[in-house]
Amino acid sequence: MKKTLALFALLSLTSAGFGNLLFLNATEVKVLSDNQRVEALGNVKALYGNYRLKADRLVYLRDKGLLIAEGNVFLTDGKGVFLRAKKLVYHLSERVIELFNVRGKLKGNYINSSYVRIRGEIYLFKEACATKCADRSAEVCARKFVFKRQKGEGVAYSATVKVEGVPIFYTPYYAFQTKRKTGFLAPKMGVDSYGDFVYRQPFFWAISPYSDLTFTGDYRAGGLYGGGLQFRKYFARDSYLETLNQLYYDDAYPGKWWEGRDYHRRLRYLLFGKGYKGNLTFQWELPSDIDYFYDIFFFDKDQHYKSFAKSFIQYTLNGERFNLNLKGEYFYNLTTRDRSKDLATLPDIYLYLKPQPLGEGFTYDLTTELTNFYTDNKSFWRYRLVPKLGWKHTFGTTPVAFYFKPYYIYYSSTRYGNRKNVLGYSLTAKSLLYNFNLVRTESWNLFSSWEWVYKFHPFEEKNHPPFDTFDELSKQNLLTLRGVNSLNYGGKEVANFIVEQPYNFYSGYNFPTDGAYVNGKLLPLKLYYNINPPSGDISLGGQIYYDHHLSEIVYNTAWVNWTAVKTLTAKLDLDFSYTLSKDHLGEKQTDQYSYGLKLNWKNLRVEGKNYYDSLRGKNIRNSLSVDYNRNCWSIGLRYQREYNFDNNRYDWNLLLVFNLFSNPFNFLVAGGRK
């Protein structure tokens, strides 16, 4: 006989402690011992408070205030608790749940435990193992876990980290967090390229949900000691601040990284910050010396090879009809200790009036800018006013666009000599020659589009420092023929080619590689191409510049990617690239190629790359990484060797990388110079 909540509650469950029972379904219900014992048997389902319960047998002991579930017990709150157990005991008056021989998921973690007690938001586990991976390839086991669910924090006692069932780490006490909480981050340690022990340990402090502070201690046995403070805070949706302040004591002089340098600093620092407030953005970046980034950021390649440090403040206003930009910038030159070679632009006031329709296809816009460049201890002002009138019209079926730009430019000096006023104009016209499908079949389609673009800049070369691209404009009476061609198969583009051929009636152009001014009317031919066959196993592309006066290719870059092997368990990718660049005299500036491979086979990943410089006859960079990956952990080796052009030597290192539960541990196990 099946009985549900109505009968069960009326008979025996209206007593204290069972008022939160909302639903019960069972095959059979027995009331025993003068209503002091109630049993529900057979596929029992109950809803109590926030929990749903399933079991083979449910017993209610009224005098003891206990609810006992046995046999294939399943407990869930439908959110983060999904637990199976052999037995469950619910202390009704205390609102405490006990489970025995438990397995399941809790807040995304897989749990095995001999005993679990749940009291409100506090969970107690005994003889338990927890992991984030279903295959349990790595897990943390402890004699006892105490976890506060609401705060997302807990403590493990007598904890052991196991990888593939093998213990690798033990601690008698370990505090952990599942939310954004304070604690130590993964360290970096090992031996640097000078043979010295290195240890870098970050500590993260979650001040609030919208702010944090990271302190990093840095120790290098070679003679560098210090650390940094990184602060981040969101004040509002449109307000943010981030700072990084570092301070080091350097006692390595005259050897180590100071070898070959003509100066020395014991106290070294970096002041950095960035942020925004509404339309205002800002950044400051000030190192103690020009080699700071190279010496300190050896784990960060983008910072390691910086050529300048940049500070700025900028206010931007984007209106419906205009853009206003007020900016000041300072570029700290990291290639020289002569601070007069730094560049500052303060102020830089830029106003752009967006295109305004005038009717009959005419539009009008305006650009005006005032900039002060300061370098070599001298100031250099430039003001430019550039209105533009546009007109678009269709002649028959051919659309044509015309743009006329008169301009006025004022320079406060020409190479710091006399003032100069420049008046002129530029004219641009372009039109589509034709736009056709040359080939069109059921599978193949060849589309070709050609246009001409005419530009007229009848002004002389300006004798002043070219601080930006606007100052690099040369005298032009230029006609360019441009073609865009694409080949499609089955609705997918498999190849595209872009061809450009300019012709300057004024006879002269800036060479595309070194920027030198060259006499001649026929400018270099430019070709851009990409090819992706339908199979998808290979792709290639590049660009070519052919100079008619030198009668040779002056710039060529090409790349090829090929998936040589692709099966269910293995994949092998090969790649090759080549770069050639020549100056206006035909002398090689760059002649380099690279080749590499990527191999994925089951859990193994191998990636290698080599860069060779033909002009120097040297391999300038080699890298090799080998990784073995599992769901919860991975281990790998990273080898890298780079040629240091400043010191005419190779720097190399070998890095051991171990990831456990997505936390990286990096160990620089070897390194050196040759």
C-alpha cells in the first residue's frame, strides 16, 4: 500500500521537529510502539527544509527526535550538495545531519568520506578525500576537514596531497578557500641563468569583493633582495585603480647582471599605476634605471624586453557630433641613460568633428590638433587644421567617391630653427572598376573586384623631426590600382589575393622597408595572399613587395602550417615561416626563418620552435616544451635558449612546471651563459 504526505503527517509527523516536512512518498508506512516509531519502506522520497532525500528505508524515532535513512541514501539541496551514503541520521531538534560512508559532490568538489556532519553552513568530514577531478588523478586526503560553505573557507588536519594515489606532500594543518580569499599563491623557485637560487613567493589578501592586495617577496642568492605590492580596487563601474610598487636592494656589483655596464645602483625600484574614472584614464610607470625591467621581469617576456616606459593622462569625450581628446604623455627611454632623449607630448589637444551631411551626397568633417613635443631639452609645437569635404555619387552604375582636404600646419621650429607655416591640400578619389564572378559553378566560385584610388598631396617635404605618422606624409600625385580576388569552394573561401600597384606622377616615394626617399614614379608592387585548401590540413600565406627600380623582391614574408597527422589519439602540426627585408640599396636588413612542431599523443604534448638568422649565421632562439597532462595535474619541462646581442652570448634556462588543481608551480632547475 502506497501512502503519501497527507496520511503520514496526520498519523505521526505533526509533532515538534517535523513541521518542515513538505512531502513524503513511500511504498509502505508502518506506525509502531504507540506512535513513537514510524517506518517508511520502499523507494522513499522526502522533502524536508532545503533538502531532498531518497532512501530504501526511512525511520522516525519520535521520542529521540531522530530521522534515520538507510540503504542507497541520496541527499541533495539541488544547488551544491549531491551526496550518496549508506546511512543518514537527522537530529531534528538540533537540525544536524550525519552521513556514513559518503561519496558525491559538494560545491563542485568530489568527496569520499567515512563520516560527514552537516550543521547549517558548517560541514565536518572525517577520513575524507576531496578533488575537483572526476578521475581522481590528484586529490587531497585528510584525517578531518572542517568547511564553512557560506564563507567558502575550510581547514584540513593531517592533510596529504596524492597524485595517482602516491603521496607527494604532507602538512599537519592546511587552510584553504573555495572563494576569493586571502592566502599564499603558488611560488616560483629554482636556479637562474647565473647559477643562483631564486625564490619568489606571492601572498594574496582579498580586502573586499572589489579590492585586493598582493605582496610578493623576491630572493635571489646572486645579490638581489626585495619585493613588491600590487593593489587593485574597483570603486564603481566606471572607476578603477591599480598600482604596483617594487623595491630591491642589489648587491651583485660588479659581476652577474652588471657585467659590461658602466653604472651601478644598489637601491632599485619601480613605481607603476593605472586606472580610469569616467572619461579620464591615466598611467604612470617610472623605473629606477634603464635595465630594471630586463633584470627583474625575467619570467615576463613582454616586460623583459621593453624599450620604453610610458606614463600618460587622458580625458576623452565622445559626443554625438564630435570627439575631444586631451592628453599628456611621457616616454622614458630605456635604451639610454641620457634623460634628455626622453620624449614628452604635453599638451596634446585633439578635436574631431564627425561627418556632417550637407545634402546631395556631400559630407563635411574637421580635424584640429595642438601638440607640444619636448625632447633634447627643447620644445617643439605643432598645430594642424584639416577640414575635409566628401562627395559620393553614382555615375550610371559606377559609384565614385571624392574627398578634398585643405590643411594648415604650423611648426614652431624646423629642426629647432625658424618657424614654419604650411598651407596645402590633398585630393582623394576612388571608384570601383568592376566587380564580377569570373567563375561560377556548383562548387567553385572565383570573385574579382578592382578599384582605382587617386591621391594628390602637392606640398614640399617638411624639414622637421617626424614625431608621428602625420609628419611622414610626402609629396604625392598618386594613382593606385587595387584588386581583391577570392576563390570559394562549397561556400567557403579557400584562397584570397590582394594586389596593389601605385604610381606617383611626382616621381618619388618613401621606401617601404627603411623609409628612405627614393626617386622614381613606379612604386613597389604589393601582393598579399592566403591559401586554405578544402581539406583544412594545410594553410599558407604571406606578403611580397617587388621594387621595379631594383628589379627584385625587397620584402617577403611567408608562412605554412600543415597538420601532417590527425587521428583519434594523435595530432602532429608542422609550421614554417620566412622573412626577408632589404633596404633601398638592395642590402639585406633581415633574413630569418623559423620552423617548429606540435605533437599531441594521448596525454603527451611536445612543442618545439627554432629561429635562425642567416645574416648572423646563428640560431637566435630555440625552445622546447614537453608536457604530460592529466585532468587534475600536469608536469612539463620548458627549455629556452636566446642569443643576447648586447653581450654576444647565449642565455638559456630549463624550467620544470608542475600544475596541481590548476595551480602552477615553476622550478627553474638549470640555466647558464655560453
